[in-house]
Amino acid sequence: MAAISFFGDLLQTISDRGRDLIGIGRGDLAGRANAAELVKLCDDLISRRGEASGVALARLILDRYASFAKAERLDFLRLIALDFDADHAAVDEAIDAYRAAPTRARLGLLHEAAEPRSQELIRRLNLAKDGTLSLVRMREDLLDLRKSLREEGADPTLVDAAESLDGDFEHLFASWFNRGFLVLRHIDWTTPAHILEKIIRYEAVHEIADWNDLRRRIEPPDRRCFAFFHPALADEPLIFVEVALTNAIAPAITPILSQERELLPLKAATTAVFYSISNCQKGLAGVTFGNFLIKQVVQDITREIPSLKTFVTLSPVPGFSAWLDRERRAVAPQGLTREDVEALRLLDDPDWPTDKAKSETVRKAMMPAAAAYFLRAKNPRGRPMDPVARFHLGNGARLERVNFLGDVSRKGLRQAHGLMVNYLYDLSAIEKNHETYANLGTVAASGAVSRELRSNLPPPRAVALAEA
């Protein structure tokens, strides 16, 4: 961290000198400007050649942007999206030159001309001290803008421009946050409090109620938590995973999180259960961390605990309730017989999970439906409907087991009628599973899951839903 601090101090020195060069005092950095005026400063930034003045101006732009109200920030992003496109005349000229003489040098000039000015702007803004974190926060606003434009039915030109600007952010972030820059840290009770507070806040799967709850998850010897960090966001976790060390594949979350559970001696641990994976930075959506995280954690804990032989998730099924509710109302339901539809009316009774007879009736109808959801229901891209399934299957995992009433919390019942899933990471089959899924869309599944699938059902159909 000393090197990071030195680099930050160096940037601050350059910025201080740069403010003198462009006539900006420290007090001016908190000054306000409207969105149009800030866009003019951005024009100035990408036209400058001086490093010191560029660093100072980048910090000024980011500070003023941060001082804006949300509406002003979105206005600024609209203007950037529309005004910072590529120079189309220069692109046409470069195309003509390449056609006349298709050399590698002229191809490079075409590539340079085709790059939107917004990409260069993002790179210049990143020169500022703490610029990367500011840009991650800026992209959070851009994602909100894209969502609002779609909901409003905005002008297609603006929608396309906003999507293109978001593509610029994602393209650059994919390079800046590649695996080579990521640092894996073990999160335990000695981790600084301000980072532990963020773990509590960012937990997205199973809410951490308080500090005592956090301590139960990270302090016992049969529990682990790991997070990826990036040097430019030193105290901001990017993604973290919580792991339970057990002697069997866990079918439900309550025993894992229970205050009364018995500690398992490490020598008895045979299974690592990844029961929660949380992305922490909304502005890094689309940048892949999870597959690297799981594989790195498997390597690390295997070295520490050689008795571990099984690596499995206990995962939520966030899209299942919505899918099942649609199928129950469909004229030709997918994955359900008419008898199943009738039995699943019990789901409308909020007390069904606690009634043994009702829950058994629901189980008999729900398990074949769940098998159809994972193995047959596809999105328009030919992939499974469920976003968590796409993630783990894309990493080479196998759909090992579907667990009825694995999560009876309010959230678990709302999003999946209590269903949870185990994805198995078989180290000898990961590459094969990944290749067949990536190339053919094949879902690797255990025989136990496949046998639940009913044979007398209509063919699968793609459902036109946005990617989660």
C-alpha cells in the first residue's frame, strides 16, 4: 500500500502544479458549473497536451460533477453521450485512405479515427487522483440514465448514444480491472473496521443483520470470507464470497447461518460451500470477477486444508418465482401439467411452507417444474433463464441438486418459493463443462436433476426477457 500512497501523493503534486498553470485555486475546486459548462471543460481536457494541467483539470471536472444533484449529473451524461462521438468526417477519410492502400499503418489510423472521443475523455479523467473510483461512481449514474431512457421511450438516437457511452466505460474498465491487477484478501475479524462495514453493506444474497452476525460468518475456523480488491480502489471490495466448511453438501441456508450451529473441526471438513457471492460496485457491471474469485479461493483453501475434496455452491434462484407464476397463468405452460398447475395454487396460501401436507403437494409439482426451468427454459440467446445459473454454468460448474425449501426466509420465498440450488465445481470437469456450455449451450446436470424432468411436456420456447 506504500507504493499506492506514493503514487497518489505524486498525482496530487502534479495536480497542485497544474492548477497554477491553468489558473485554478484550491477553493475553485468546489465551485459549481452547469452541465453545459462542464462539457466545455471536458472539451478543453481532451485538447490539452500538458500532463500537469490535464491532471488538475480532470480533478476539477470530477469534483464539480460530484457536486451536482442527480438530475444535473444525468444531463451532463446525456450531453457527453451525444457530443463526444467519433469524428465521422475523419472516419470517412481514413476509410478512403485504407481502401486506396490497405496497409497496417493506415488500418491503425482508421482505428484511431473510429474511436469515440468519449473513450479518450474517460482515459484523461482517470489521470486524476482517485479518478478510477470517481469514474466507477459516474458509470452508476449512467446505468440509471440508460434505465430511465428505456422506461421513458426516449429518442432512439439518445438511447443509442447512452448505450455506446456505457460500452466505452465497460470496454475500458475491462482492461483496468483485469485479473492481473486484482488482489485477493482473506476477510476476517482482524480486517479493518471500515472494510468490514462495507462487507455488511454490500452483502446482497443473505443480509448481515449486525456486527455479531458478521462475526459468526468470518471468525469461526470453519468459515471463510475472501474479497477481490484493486489498487486504485484500495479500501473498496469489488466482490466477495462467503464459504462454509462442512462434511457434506449443504441443502439449506438456515443451518449454515444458525447461531446455535456446532463448529466443525477442520480435520473433519470435506466440502467447501460457497453460499454467498456479492458484487460490490454497481458501476463495474459487466466486468467479470466471480469466475476468477471462485477458482482462486478453491486453490487457496485447498492448500490450507487438503482434506477438502468437494467444492459446491448453495445458490439462490432469483428468477424462478416470476417464471413459475407466468407458466401457471399460461395457456400451454412449460414444465407443468394441468395437475401441477392445480397443485401449485397452494402457493397463494402464505402458510403453505409450514403445513406438511401442503408443502408435500407443492414439492411434487414444483420439482419437475424446476428441472424444466433449468434444463429447458431459455432466453432469446439460447441460455438458461436464471442469471445465477448462467454465471455458474458459464464457469464450468454442474447443476448438481435442486433443494426444495432451501431458503424459507421472506426473500427466499418471494424470489424462488424457497428453492435453492447446488452447483458443483468438479475440478476435473470444469473445462469440459465450460466448453460445451459456451459452444453448444449444453447445461451440465446431474442425473438426479435430469430425472425430475417430465417427458410428456411441450417443446421449450425462448422467452423475450431482458438479461438480468
